[in-house]
Amino acid sequence: MKQLIKYEMSDGQPVVFEVSEEQTGITFASNPGEIVGKAADTLESALDNVKPAVLAVVDKFRQFAGHPDAITIEFGIDLTLKAGAIVAAAAAEGHFKVSVSWNGS
């Protein structure tokens, strides 16, 4: 079942996300469209949880021979009430799709 959770931006503006019951880790009795919980952190603070992983991937790929001209990282982010932002899982594993390119100059 889909549920709504609310985050606040650092400027106090609310942002509502639709999440599955599995993402919240909690089962709530709620009506459709009703916000079931408010996250303890701001959205910016929650996203800080995934920043070290993203930076680590970029740093490693920058070390490739010839120094790539472009590195593209694609991943999903799950937002939860308890954990904040986490890298979305593909099956039972975390998931990053990485593209590296050199323009040959």
C-alpha cells in the first residue's frame, strides 16, 4: 500500500513523498492521501546519508587510466521515516549504474 511521508526543506517548506509500506518499515492505519508520518530530518539532511557513497564511486572512477572526461552515475533513492535517504536496492543489493567516457582529446 502506498503511504505519504512529509519532509521539510531547510527553509521550512514541506515536501510530501509517496512511499510503499515496505519503505517506511511501519504499518499505519491511514486513509488514502493522508500523511502517515513526518521525517525527523530535513530533506537535505536525509540526502547527506547517500553523499559519501556517491562521492566514493566518483573518486574511484576518476582514477581510471586516461582520466575520464565524463562520469555518469544513475541510482535510485528511497526515503524512509527512520533511515532518511538510502540508495534504492535492486533485488537484495544496492544499485548504481555507472557510465564512463573519454572524448579522445
